[in-house]
Amino acid sequence: MPEKTDWEAKAANILKAELKRKGVTYAQLVDKLSAIGVDEKEVNIRNKLARGKFSAAFMLQCLEAVDIKGIHF
């Protein structure tokens, strides 16, 4: 199985950090995504963030769902 690239790891770490900063769990993220019309399961979110394999669109959906207007690199 291929390893995460540095870019994938960075993207996952940024999203995880922003969720933690907002105090949002994966279960809460599922509810917040559902509120904006995005159907995800908690296990799928957990796997995406663990693997670091997700689209830019998914990252933007998550940021929008938890009302994050900007991120720090």
C-alpha cells in the first residue's frame, strides 16, 4: 500500500487541526456536513483523514460546515 505523501499528510493535518481548534468531533462533523447537504458517514471521514486521501472539494465542504473562514499554514 502506498504511503501518504507529504502533501496528503499536510492537508490531513491542517483539516484535523482546524476541527480540533473548533472543538468539532467527527460525529459532529457528520451532522454539520448533513446540514449543508453533504452525506458522509463518520467512519468514512475518519478513514479519509487517516489516509490523507480526500478531494479539495471535501476539505472545503468541511471548512464550510464548521464555519471556518480562513486557515493557517
